[in-house]
Amino acid sequence: ATPTAGSSGVSFSEQVLPIFQAKCSMCHNSSTKFGGWDGSTYQTVTTSGNNSPEVVAGDADNSPIMKLLQQTNGVLMPPTGKLSEEEIQTIKDWINAGAPDN
């Protein structure tokens, strides 16, 4: 499927979810939900978390998840090492495009 999300063209299912599955799911899944956040599905990504919503659709700068990924609040996620700039930008572009379920 060709991503059609806004001008960014970022697909949640093809680009964003695989990042969460590879880098976040060991601690943030339907069983553990560290910090109350579950990165398993679109629904849980956008609605769960102790600071929910972690994703503020259309506003990456005010999305708690971006503050964690960019370490702008003093906490780095994932703790095993920062995501690549490309991965962070993909998530940021998706959020700024309205965080579509695509």
C-alpha cells in the first residue's frame, strides 16, 4: 500500500509501528505497559500512557512521546539508546500529519 498521510506520506502501519515494535515493545506492550503506554497497536499508541495522550495529533512538539524520544524532558526512551534521527523524524512527521491510522 502507498502511504497517503498528509504531505509527509508517513504510514503508521508500514513505517511507525515497526519502529515501536522493534525499539519499544519489549517494555511497552499489552502485558507490561511500562509508564502505562502500550506501543502494540494504533489504538494503544494514541490513547494509552500515564501522560495520555502520548501522541497529540498534528502537534509533535507538544506530544509527550516526542519529548521522551528527543530527551527534552530529561528522560531518554528507549533507555537502551536513542532512536536514529531518521526514526525520530518519521514519528514526528506522522504526528504532525495528524497521526493517521494508515
